[in-house]
Amino acid sequence: MHIRKAERKDLSRIAEIFVFNNRTNFFPIFKDPEFSFKELQVVPLVDHYFGKEEILNTIYVYDDGLIKGFIQISGLEICKLYVDTFFQSAGIGSALIEYAIREHRVRTLWALEKNKRAVSFYQRHGFLLNGQKKLEEGTIEYLVQLER
């Protein structure tokens, strides 16, 4: 198994994966260059989010000598699941979600409604749309809830 609890030394890599995935997947939807290319930066994410002990304690990384993805789990919910864009479609996301299901008994998650690829991925792993929606904070885009 290549999945382990995240450590402080992993933070810059975790933030890097998060930033580049967000730019690749969400900039085309939100079209907000101010956020995607000015606010969304690796160092501030480490300092003000991922580096907080209560957040770091909820993150697990896929590490086979190189951190290729991570998952954040809070209780029975997947908060974040990201795989480096260079390593997508190699089973890493599947390994992370199956780990979360098996080891943490996750039941729910929220995904951006327009991120059809992510919604489809979660559905392939047994998560179903339950009809719940909410606005992504500060936007006009909806998140949809999926559950097992």
C-alpha cells in the first residue's frame, strides 16, 4: 500500500498538487484569474490551510517514492481528493478513494456540479447523487452531494 498519513514535509507537494489541479479543472468554469493565478499560491496554502495541525491530521497521501495524490477526510466525508495531473488515469485516485471507503468508512462528499469527470469518477466508486445542492461559497456555481 502506498497510502500513508501526511507529514509536515509533504505540505509543499500537497499544496502544489492542489493549486495546479484547481487551475486546470476550475479556471475554465469560474474564469477568475484573480483567484486562480494571484490568490491561489502554494506557500500561502501551506501557511494558512494545509499547514494547520487540524487539517494536516486529516490528509493521507499516495506516496510510491513521489507523492502523486492526496485525500482529505473529515469524519465520514471526503473533503478533497486530488491527483497530480501528470499521474491521472493511473489508478491513484481509485486507490485513494477505496482506501477512504475501506479504512475510514466514508459515506459522503461534495463535488462541483460542472466537474462531470469528478462526478462520474465518484459514481464509479459507488457514490450516488442524492439531490442535495448548495452554492460554492462566493460563486454562482453549485456543488452536488454524493453518498454511499
